Amino acid sequence: MNWQPFETAPQDRQFLGAWGSTEGEVHGYDVYQYIGNGVYESMNASDDRLPTYFYKIFGWMDIPKFDLR
């Protein structure tokens, strides 16, 4: 799986996103979903929404499928 440009991020499903400072430093990864008006919401407990003045999502990829059988 390869990272895709954020400009192509899906608006119809959750995805794994790499986020960080607007200065270009990646800080971490999280699961996001589109909530409208160009804003994506984190699925973690803090309910982060990006982009902001200080942070953005750099790239995305589909969430890997796992077989837990």
C-alpha cells in the first residue's frame, strides 16, 4: 500500500491519514472521515478536526483489512 496525495482523499469512507504541522513535519497517523466544508474529523477520543491553522493531513491510504479468524 502506498500513500496517496491528500487532495485525493475519499469523502465517502474512513481512511488512514498522516498528519503534522503546516511547516511540513509529520507528527502521527490517525483514522479520519470527511465531515463537510473541506474538514476531516479524527476518529480518536480527542475529536480533532483538520486542517487547522497549525496542522494538516499530508497523505492518506485505505485502512488495511485484517482477518481475525
